Amino acid sequence: MALALLSTGCLITDVLEERPVDPPVPNSAPHVEEASLSPPPWQIVSLGSEAGGASGCRETLRVGVVADEDVEDLLMARWFIDYWENTSPVEDYRFPNTGKPQRIGPSFVVTPETFLKSDPERRRTTHVVMVVISDGFESGSDFTRPMEGKAAVTYTWTVDTTEAASCPDESQDGGYL
């Protein structure tokens, strides 16, 4: 019976024409114009101290300009507080698609209350705020990993809250909890 099934097949004798395949265009990774980062990530932000670089009890961390030559890419930024493996982002930002390589980046306001979720008893006075910008994040529990063929850039700011005891408590006024 098996022989009967095999003998009923027909052979294709035409040779398929080989067509050259265009190689895939490599992904253009997003990059940040570092001069547009404010305050500079290498500068410690001290909340509650005018001398520490922050404007008193609140500071806005800014990523001014992000460029990606793939103008159709959906760029996203994820902000993390005191990142540890599998930490969820505290804020996601989707860049508007302008059709231009350069796009205005996100900002994130930090106050002493920003850190209550990661340190509810305020035991630590030094915290790290991290932003990860990608043209495609992988799904799953690692919220920082880009998809295969995509890329990500990361910046971190160190925030010192030693002097923040003099700051008013904004947790009742919509501060991050």
C-alpha cells in the first residue's frame, strides 16, 4: 500500500527561478544627544538643598533630544526607581511619531515622595532613577530588554534625599506613591 501511495506522486521538473533577496536593512538604534540630558547624569541631584544642583525639593530629569534614523519606529521610554531585576517601570512614555529622526524626549519629576514605594520607611537617602529608551521592548518580566533586532539606551541619575527632611510632604497632593 505504501508503494502505491508513493507511486502516485508526481515530480516537478521545472527549476524554480532564483531571485536575489534584498538583505534586511539593519535597525538604526535610538541615541540620545547627551548635551540635552538635564541635569547631567554624572551630577548628583540633592533634593532639599539648593547647593546640590536641584531646585529645592523637586527636580525634573529631562531627556531633551532622542534621534532614530528609522522615523517610523515607535520609540518608548520607561522610567524606573531603584531598579532591581524585574522591577516594573513607574512610568512609560510613548514618543509622538513626527516623521523626523529627532524627537523631544521625556521628563520625570522627582520629589522626596517619589521614592516611597521603593523605600516606604525612608531608610535610604540615595536612590537611582533610570530611564531606558528603546525602539521595541521585549514582552515579559524584564522590562528593560529590547526585542531581537532592536536596541535600547539607558541613563541613570543618582538622587540624594539626605536634606529632604525640610521639604513639605507632597504625598497627599498627587506625589508618586
